[in-house]
Amino acid sequence: MKEAWWGSCVLLAASILLPGSAIAQTRTRPIDVIAKPAPPEEPRNRISADYNYENFNQDFTPWHWFSVEYGHRFDWGSLIGRVNWARRFDNSAFQYEVDAYPKLTKKTYLYLNFGVAQESYFPDRRYGAEIFFSLPKSFEASGGLRRLEFDDKTVHILTGTVGYYHGNYYYVARPWISNKPGETSTSLSLMMRRYFETRHDYWTLRLSGGQGSESDETLDELIQDTHYGLTFEWQKMFRPLWIIEAKTGVESREYETGTQRQGWLVGVGISRLF
């Protein structure tokens, strides 16, 4: 029954996400550097706070995630500093990250990331690099890698995107190939986004599945065998300078030990431009 239910979710979401030729958070979030750049009058600073709550059918306590970030848009691109706090298995942990999105040309930009943490289920150090290209006929593409360094293991992840803009819609497919000690796993994330009045007004539908996580950010995600997830996100600018967001989703995970876990999540966020 469980497998049939998740199979139905996958088929339904795939039929929504892939109309015709249309084919990513994830930790690499689209910032629309090329297709939807910020207007000259938009403030260059942004401060944000986000909270996620995950509940599972197992008997351990729910997971909490809280993130605060500050970003500034320079002439050369954007720079973002972020502090993440997570509580899992009754233990709390902090992670500190810096993202940079330098523009190389009018049609090319980079994503660069560095993160550090001292707690066990975050990597001690996290590195990321990806290059994005604007292609003819409203397509985009990217290719990059991640490196996660834990106490006793190092994980390398290859990833990339194929994106397509069609009117007010944006479609993205992002594969993940993780080279873990002793094995290689693959997963896929699909995204459809519908824009409204501004580049800050949209809803997003995400579907992910495969071996391993779509981000492989923590030890818990590294040891899972298969996973499926479906999330819906909504973001709206109200008044000139405030942005609110909300999301909800469901997921199913199976671990190498044979343990299975299903859960659901909700999240809220608020941002201020200045």
C-alpha cells in the first residue's frame, strides 16, 4: 500500500512537472540572476529568517530547523551569510555558511559556498561550486560539485541543472551523483515555479527521489537507501519591502539498516529588503 501510494504521488507530480519538453533550495536556490534580475530601484540588502518543522511516524522527537541570513547585492553579484540551527535526536547543532553569486558575463554566473560546523550530524566543512549559463530559446544549464568533510569520511557530489522558462513558468531538473565511501548513489529533483506580479511572488512545486538525499547535508541523509519527497512552497511580497513564505510537504525514507520512515513538514519565513 505504501509503495503504491508513493508511486501514485510520483506519477501525478511528474505529469504536472513535465508538460511536453519542459524539464532544483536544494541548497543552491535560484536567484534569477540572468532571466529575472533585480530592478535598479530594488534595495540591495535583505535579511531573512526561516523555520521548518518535521514530524515522523517513528517514536523519536520532531526535527526543527531555524536559519537566519543576511545578503547584499553588489554590482558584481550577491554575497550571503547564513547561520543554521538544527535540533535532531534531542541534540542541537549550529552551521555557518557563506554563499557568493558572482556574475562572470551577462549570461554566466557562479555559485560558491563554504560552510563550517562542529557538531556531528553536520559536515565539519562544506564546499560548493557551480557555474550557470543562459542558453538560447529560454533555456539555462549548470554544472558543479559539492565536497562534504565529516570526521571519518569525505563525500563528493556532482550536480547540475537543466532549466527552461516558458512565460511565467520556470522548470528545472537537477540530478545528484554522490560518491560516498564504498558506493555511489544517484537522485533527482524536479521543480516547477509559477511567477506572478514580481520576481518575489511565486509558488513552487518540488518532487525528489532516488538513492541518497537531494542534498546529502547530514549524516542522517548519507546513510539512507532511498527517499521520495513532494513539497509545495509559496512566497509573496507584501508592502514594498516585506516578503513572506510558507511551505508544506511529505516524504518517505528507507535506510540501509532496513528502517523505514514517513513524515511531513511545514515551514514559514519572512524577509525584509532595505
